[in-house]
Amino acid sequence: EVPAMDEKMIAIDGRSLQVSCTGVGPVTLLILSGSNILFPGLEYAPLADALSPWYSVLIPSKFGYGHSGLTDAPRDVDTVVEEYRGVLAALERPLPVVLAAHSMGFLEALHWARKYPKEVSALVGLDPAVPQVYQHMELETVHRRLEDLHRSSWKRGLLFRLTSRALLRRFPASERRELAPAARRNFVSVVWVNEARDLPRSIRQVQQEGPPASVPALFLVSNGKGTPLPQEEWRMCARTYLSAFSVSSLHLLDL
């Protein structure tokens, strides 16, 4: 029988980082969150439950997400990967692990696999945003807008009130009231601002490092709806990047 999700708070650099844990399998699989996912432990719980008979699944909520603390530390891939590694060390999880990374989280997975190849046995891209995707995004504009919202508490508060119902609608009504304070605290926090500020540097770093071609990779790619690119361009970016891996598989989903 698969145990229910266990929530742990891990001390990393003097702050608390939430990790959602489930599963009984011999291999540890980390689900690395995409950007602006308010509650990763809830967002990816259905996937974790489905994988739990075969894997021990961990869903770390980065600082500024879920019930983790806030931080004004840099949010580049190198810093975030070291925080993830601290989680594994604190939980005494054996290496190597499988990294299943969604959207922007795939940059962190790529950097981890390049810097510490013996720690990563496989990569799963959950609709991964590969480095080439960001050429089509106005990253500086996003950063300026987030910075402006963060500086103005009344703008941030108003926008949260206007969007909170949509942001929390996927969660059961009974949980929304309990989740609202953490969502309000995290919404356009300094973490979001610093993520946007550090993203161009992270993209350049991952591009310079190149794909970790020796690590087996599986990509699950959507129809592109909600991404910055049309369907075929979104899929072509993934397909082109995946071609560098020596062992790879691609699955296209009309979702």
C-alpha cells in the first residue's frame, strides 16, 4: 500500500524548505517545479501518486513557493540546484536520482545533470522549456513588470485579490481558505523578482554547458497551448534539443 503524502520542512541555509514525499519504490524521483507554481506539492500530487508504486517521489517547493520560507538569495540555477542537493542530503536519500522537471525547472535539471552527472540517472522533461524557447520571450520586460508590482504593495494586493480565485481554483474549496495566506505572501514576492532577474544568466550558463548528452532523457511534450510559442515551434524546440541525447524518447500529447 502506498503511503499518503508526507510533508516535511527541511532547514536549508537557515530557512525552512517544504518537501512533499510519497512512494515506496527503490529509486528516488524528484519533481522540479516550473515557475510561478504556487503550491508544487499540490500541483504535482496526482503525478506523484501515479508514480509512487515504482518510485520514492519528492516534490521540493523552492523558497518562495508552497509553505517554504522566502529568501532574497540569488535564484540562478546553480544556487537552486545546491538547495535541492541539500534536501537530498538532509533526507539521506541515495544517489543517483531521476529528475522530472516541468517547464522552467528543466533548466535546473540540465545544470544538475551537467555539473553532477553521477547524481542523475535519467531526465524527464515535463513539457520542458529548453534554452532555445526563451529567445521568444521578453525576459527584461517580465522582470521590470514584476519589480514594479513588488515595489507597490497596493498594486500587488489588488492584483492578488483580482486573480486569487483563478490561482486557487484547482484546489478543493475546503482548502482554499487555508492556502490563501501563503499564496498571498508568495505572490510576486522578492523570489519571483529575483527569478526573473537571474533567468537570463541561468539560460546563458545552461547553453554554454550544453546538453548532458550521456544521461537518458524522456520528453513529454504538450500541444503548446499556454506557452510563448505556436504548437509546432514549441514541439520543434523540444525535438531539436532532445536530438543531442544519446538515449532519448519523445512523446507528444494533445493536451
